[in-house]
Amino acid sequence: MNILAFLAYSIVVTFTPGPSNIVIFSTAQNHGHKKALEFVAGATLAFGILLSLSAALSSYLFKMMPQIQTVMAIIGTGYMLYLAWKILHMDDGGNSKKSGGFMTGFTMQFINPKVVLFTLTVIGSFVIPAFSDPMDIALYVLILTFIGFCAYSSWVVLGTFFRRYLRPYQKQANIILSLTMVYCAWSISGLQNLL
């Protein structure tokens, strides 16, 4: 497994703005860190459950149909390129007025397309092709859940400072993050093996 691409993909996707991160940011800014941390607890638990379900499903599919790896690489590459485009053109467009606690954070993850697609692609594109032992897969699920927790928690911290200090550099940050996503897409696409 390309650890650099795995970590870059995981960090970029979990730390960049998405539905959950924007709600956490807004909740921290409007309702304080305690309410936002309740949301983070629910979101983290659901994230871990989605990763576990993805690992079980992907492991089964890879054993039953080894050619599914090619399909997952294509889907993962396409999704990463889509995220790179979205990040490049990202603008937070103002504050979301949504807020919520543990249950909101928990249930939102199951309908959050960014999280669902990430859990499917990261496990299917990076972990399952490299590991077959259930303990190794479980370890990566835990690592990814921890990365998700760190990402969500960072949005609590950044909730009050994000606009003031980082807003002037948003376009530059978006370009760097987009290029990182393109690198991740390239690394799992398999195209480098054809050249």
C-alpha cells in the first residue's frame, strides 16, 4: 500500500469542508464547543461504523470477485478527481445555521455522501488490496476513525478562528488540497503502471 497516498487522501478528505465539518464549525461558532463536541462524538461513532461496514463488504467482494479491485480503483479515482474539482472551486459561502448534538452527528454521517463515498473508496482502494488479515483491516479502520475524530475536532477548534485568519488564503489552500487529491487519484488509478 502506498502509505503516503493513503494518509494524504484520508487527511485531505476528512479535514476539508463537507457537510459534517461545516455543521461542526457553525455549531462551535454559534453554540459553543460543548455542543459541537457532542456532534463530534456522534459523527465519530457513525464514521467508525461506516468504515467497519465498508471493510466487511469490501473484504467479501474482493474474495468473491477479485476483479472488483479494478472497479473500486476506477470509482475511487473518479471520486477523488471530483473532490479535487470541488475543493478547487470551494467557497464556504457563509455560515450554516444548522446545529446539533450527538444524535444529529450520528445520523448525519449515514446520509452524508462525502462520508459514505470516502468509507467505501478508502477501504476498497487502499486497505483491502494490501491486507487480508481481519486484524490488519480492523487496525486501519481504527486509524481512519481516529483521523476522522481529529478532523472533526479540529473544526471545533477552528470554528471561532477560521474566517479571521485563514479566509485570505482560501484559494491557495484549495489549490494545494486539490493537487493533493489529484496525486491520490493518480496513485490508485493504476495508470502509472501502464506508462
